[in-house]
Amino acid sequence: MKGKDVEAITKLLKQHNVPISAVKANKLLLSLGFMEEAERPSSTKPGVVKKYKVLTEKGLDYGVNEENAQSPEQTSPYYYKDSFEELGKILLEAAAQQDSAEK
């Protein structure tokens, strides 16, 4: 059982000295299957669909999907502080593989 103490990815990346932006980390998490995009209708613009990210079953080992206070019909991913070191290593490995594949 993971701890209940969670934090946004931006803060955890900085705390663990993971030299990856939150945007790149999210892209890596999507490609690794830890996260996926979900959709909801816009509450202010009829006919517009908004996309947001949610943790998958695999990603729930490292965090939770918490209700977004500004948009109650969507969630935002938050990550367990006590297991982020492991996730950080996974992100660094994925970034290194991606960088070597681009060369």
C-alpha cells in the first residue's frame, strides 16, 4: 500500500533532481502506458471537447487521480511522494532511450 501523501509532478521532479520538464514527463508517461488522455465536454463552450490526462491502472501504482476543483467532471494526476524516486528512474530511462532513438 502506497502512502497517501501526494504531490504534483512538477514539484516532485524538482525535489528528486529529475532534469525533465513536466510536459516531457507527461509525454513519457503516456508513451509508457502509465497515463492516458480522457475527454469531457466543455462547460463554457457548447460542442467543444476538452482533453485531460488520467493515470491508468499501471500508473495508479505511483499516484492517484484526484478530482479537479475547477472542473469537477475531470481529474488530475498526483503522485505518491514515497514512490516517486522509482518513477523518476523510470522516466530518466525512458528519456534516455528516446534521446538515443532520435540520434
